[in-house]
Amino acid sequence: MKNPYPGLFVVLEGIDGSGKSTLANNLYLALKKMGRDCLLTFEPTRGKWGSVLRQSFLAPKRLTPTEELELFRRDRQEHLEKVIIPALKEGRIVLCDRYFFSTAAYQGARGLDPDRILFECRQKALEPDLCLLLKLDPEEALLRIKHGRGEKANNFEQLDYLKKVALIYQKIKDGCIGLDATLPTKRLTEEALEHVIHALNARN
Ligand code: TYD
């Protein structure tokens, strides 16, 4: 479903380590500075279903792809109803760190059909007005995770898996704008901001 509300719905996507959350934050600050009313949010959420998912990331045994798919679907539904749609109704800009493209890419990388996931998501969930996809080599992304964040890669972040995720993201042409994640932070924020402003103008 296309966004029928006055607010602008922007989604940020990319593999783990691509700098997506940093960009989301910088974009949020830049928009606030311009006097725009903005909401920064993310999936999986910290709600009922999102919490189950987050717990499962730490467990030694992963949920099945179908179980994950169902939990992400429920989490998204709740997120839309309780957070995203109310903010869009108020005319705010919603910046969402991960959305249904993540489901296609990550659960697709576990063997489910990404096209089918996208098709179903597009039918049931609200379509974003703009999707910015950070592009980064999976090897580089893992290095950033290991060195930059000083963390061990979790079970979403193994190289083979991330390579599959990246490949599916690459194939999602419809509706996503690719951004070079190796650009300096400031430049990347400026580029992303240009796209958001363009989308805002296109709506008016
Ligand atoms: P995220 O919170 O973005 O990770 P972090 O902030 O630690 O970088 O997302 C956690 C993981 O959830 C991420 O590895 C991707 C995965 N994920 C899916 O597998 N499917 C989905 O639909 C979403 C939204 C996320």
C-alpha cells in the first residue's frame, strides 16, 4: 500500500556493518537542524515480537527461517500500527532503520524466496516513500564490525551469510536508491539528505 498520510516515510537498509545506524542518526540530526519534525525508529523493535527476535539472536540455536519471517512480520505490523502510522498521520518524517527489504534479504539468504517475501510485504505493509540502501563489500563490513565496534560477529554476521544478504540487496532494484557506504560520513549524510529533500518536494 502506498503512503496515504501527510508524513514522509524513509527507510534505511544495508548489511550489518554498513554504517546504516550512524547514517540514520546523522540524517535525523540534519533534518532536526532544518526544523523538520522527525522520528527515528528501527526494526526489529523493542516491542513484544521484536524482543523475542532479539533474544533469539543471542541463542545458540537459531529459529527456523519461517519462524523468523513470521516474527518479523508481526513485529512490523505492531510497529506500523503503534509508531509509524501515527507519526505519519501527524505529518512527521519517519526514518526507519531496516524495514521489509531486510526481511527479503536476510530471511531470503536463509533459503526463503526473496521475491515472494517482497511481494507479500508490499501487499500487506505500508510502502516507504524512499528507501536508501547502503552498499558495502561484506568483507569490509565484517572488518568494520570486528574492529570498529569491538564486537564479535553475531549469528547474522558471518561472512557467507552476509555475502548472500548483499547479493539479494543488490538485486532489489525496485524502489531503493543505492548509496556508497565507503564515502566519508559527512558526504554520505549530505547525499542522503538530498534524496530526502527531493522526496519531500515531490510530495508537495
Ligand atoms: P539491527 O538491530 O539493525 O542490528 P544492529 O543494530 O546490531 O546492527 O538488526 C539486527 C539483525 O536483524 C540484523 O542482523 C538483521 C536482522 N533482520 C532480519 O534478519 N530480518 C528483518 O526483517 C530485519 C528487520 C532485521
